[in-house]
Amino acid sequence: MPKPNYFSAHLTILRIFGLWSYDDSESRSSSSPKSFLYSVYQATFLFTFAYLFTVLEIIELRFSWAKFDDFISNVCYAIVHTMACLKISLILARASDIRKIINSFENGPFQIRPGEKTNEEYRLVSQRVRRNKKLLKIYFTIGTSVVINGLLCPLYVSSDSTSHETRVKNFTTEPDRGLISGDDNEIVSRKLPYMSYFPFDVGVTPYYELAYVYQGISLMTLSPIIVTTDVLYGSILLHIATQLGILARTLISVRSIGANRLLRYDLYKSHGNGWKFDDGEIFSRKRLDVEIYRLLKNCVAHHRAIISLAENMEEIFSTLVLLQFLSNLVIMCFPLFQITSSLLVADAACFCDWYEFSSAKMRRALLSIVQRSQRPLRLTVAKFATLSRETYLKVVQGSASYFMFLRKMHRADDDDEQ
């Protein structure tokens, strides 16, 4: 049986973007030229296109405060990219611990050893490895497509943004401050993909192009890092679940596994010579009990290894998972708040000078706006439910109920089999 390559795709992507350095097993020494060059690349690349880019985004918040919509958009992006920097810092700080977790699958207690694992266990692990790689490909493709679309959007906008105005000499710090002058009267507004502070005038060539390329490289760096770290975390959890499933299968079939192992051992020892069976048994009860006890000790060690792995995952990633959960709540909060502000339209219609309208058609048009604005805009989950706090609580309660129901059904099936 070939050895499954659990996280090769994940680690390759992380290494490309400077998050998975070479260790002693991959280079002859930690001070080798290859390792040193990678450390220089790692520090330079991550600082320039991850940390610095995020800091510039946060600085821009100060200048976009006057425009609430721009400020909300910038906050959401800044939170996502700040979380990416935290993930980078976590991986760099706990690289040795994460490496131990990965090695426990590759070369540790969970690895597939020929002769010690059954074909069914090998099939389960191999199937999980293939699914994790497919999941990484899907998320990587989606993330890259979103980033590319965001980088190309300013080009679409700039193509239709020609206006005949007087050229502005005093530029602001907004992302659409860049202007190209065709003549003294015609200007074309150019926007950067994302709001970000720059200590120079991005409205002048080649500074606009340099800022555009810098943002493009930064986003094409942060997006794969976010996707790969999230999928890596989920993949490890799925492999833990697979190991629990393997342990459960072993415990259920411990007697038959022990008998089969004794049978294979006797076949190997006899070299084709027949046995003399006693009372119709291939081997004695005592030998079978000894083999079953040996298997149970292995199961206990396997279970302890799984528990230790889960505890290590909890220690490393628990704080990051909390921050991820809170940041997602904040990101969802801002768009929902902006949508609920549709009620302001009704107030604006009531406070306009409607009493001075001379036409009944004008009053009816205004009345239709007021009536429709009294129903706030809502986001739904495929028209199935409204996206709100009440719906979230119902989902949590329903998940717990379904879990208890499935657990009860599973126990009933086990009782029927027994």
C-alpha cells in the first residue's frame, strides 16, 4: 500500500508564500544556504505584502471616516486582512507544534503501515486525503477568482468615468483620487482596487501603476494564505474524525481482527503444512485472548494519541477560532446595518416639502415610496429564512436537536445489531 501524502498540497502553497520554512529533515542543517535564503525571502515577502499592506489599510480608516459607506467597506476588508496576518503570525510562532501534528499523520502514530492496517482503514484515509485536496482546489479557485475580479473592477469603472471638469490640484486620500489628464479640461478618474493609504500621490503616473501592482500582489498573497490555513485546519479536524472512525471500527471487530491475525501468523509459520485442529478450533482460546488484549492495548494507545492531538489543536488554534468567529460577526453586522437603513428613506420622504407639490401624481409617487420604505430590506437564506439573530438562534437549537436525534437513532441501530 503506498503511503498517503496527507498535506502535500497545503504545505506547498504555504511554502510558496513564505509560511513553511525548511527544517533539518529537508535541508542538511538549519544554517544551510537554502534555509537562510528562504528565511530572508520569508521575512521580506510577508512584511512587504501582508503586514505592511494591512497597516496601510488600517491607516486609511482615519481618512475614510467622513464617508460612512467607504468606512464600512474599508473596515470589513481590514478585518479580513488583519485575521490573515494573525494566522500568519500563529503559523510562524507555532511552526514546530503544527509540524509535529502534521508529522503524526505522516510518520507518527496515525501513519499507514503495511501489515498493521487493514485495507478498509487505508481506503478511509486515502478517501479523506483526496477529498481534502479537492476541497483545497475548490476554495483556492473561488478565492483567487474573487480577488482577480476585485482587481479588475477598477478597470471597468475607469473606462466609463470620463468627465469634463477642471483638473483638481489638491488630491485627497480616497482610493478614487487618481486622475489622468487628456487635456486641460478633460479628466479621467482612476480607482485603486482597495482603500489603502500611500504616502505619495497615486494620481500621477507611475505611482498609480505601482500602487495598483502592490495591491494586486498583496491580495494575491493574502487570499491563498487565508484559504490554505482555513482548509489546513479543517483537514486536520477531518483526519481526527477519520481516526476516531477507524478506532471505532477496530473496537467493533476486535475479535475477528485478532483471529485473522493469528490465522495469518499460523499460515506463515506452517509454510503450507496443515494443522491438527483440537475440538474444531484453529487455535486455542488462550492465544486468541492474548491477541485481543494486545489489540485492545493498541486501541488504548491510539485513543490517547487522538485525544492528545485534539488537545494540541485546541491549544494552538482556539484563540484564533474565537477571533475568526467574532470577526465574521462584525463583517456580517455592517452590511446588515446598511440594509436596515432603508427605513431612513421613509423619514426623508415625510420631511420633504411635499405640501408644496402642485400635482396629485407627485403626491402619489411620494406616497408609494413611503409605503414601500416601511418594509425594511431583508437578506434571506435562499428564500428559506431571514438572515437575523433569531434565525441564527433557531439554527443552533435545531442543530442540537438533530444531533440528539441522530445519536439516538445510531444507538438504536447498535442495539438492534447486538
